[in-house]
Amino acid sequence: MLRCVVLLIAFAVLVTACNGVEKTSWDLTDARGKTLNLVVEVAPCVPFDHINVTETNEDVTVTAYRRHENTGRACPDILLHEPHTVELDAPLGERTLRGCNLGGDIDCASSIRSQ
């Protein structure tokens, strides 16, 4: 019985990965006042879905999501960078910007601030 449950769980995870939404990386291209301009990593069969923003006095976390579309046809393995604009409740200022890379905890605005 346990073997069937494990297979069912594995199958459910596979279905979620193939037909759900997932976090994706993004890059900051410009930050002015309350406006952040980003490019979000998407692909032809994995288009942009939505962006979530969480703000505190110390940092801003931007999480971009893309959606897997199971079209039943071959999908080219091409990475695209789609522009998006995010409006904050308050200017970014010196707050730490987080969320651009999925594997680390860096200030995503450091390249803009160093210019």
C-alpha cells in the first residue's frame, strides 16, 4: 500500500511541475523613486504569470513567477527576458532589494546603486 502512495505523491509532484507556476529569476534594469523596471526570465512554453512584492522598512522582496503550459507540442529551449514594471508603496531608497536570484540572498539593486 505504501508503494502506491509514494507513486501517487511522485506523480502529483510531476503534474505540479509540468502544469503549475514556479518562481523565476529576474534582473533589475532601473530603479527610480517607487518604480522598479525588471526583466523576468521566461520561455516560449513557460510564460510570465505574476509578480508578488513584500515591503518592510529594511527590505523589498520581489518574487516573479512563470507558468508551465503543457501544450502537447515540442517547445523550444529558449530563454527570454520579458520587461515588467513594479510600483512600490514607498521609494526603494537604501532598502535591500531581494528575490532576483533563486539560490542566494544578495542585494539585487547593488549594480544600479554602484552606477
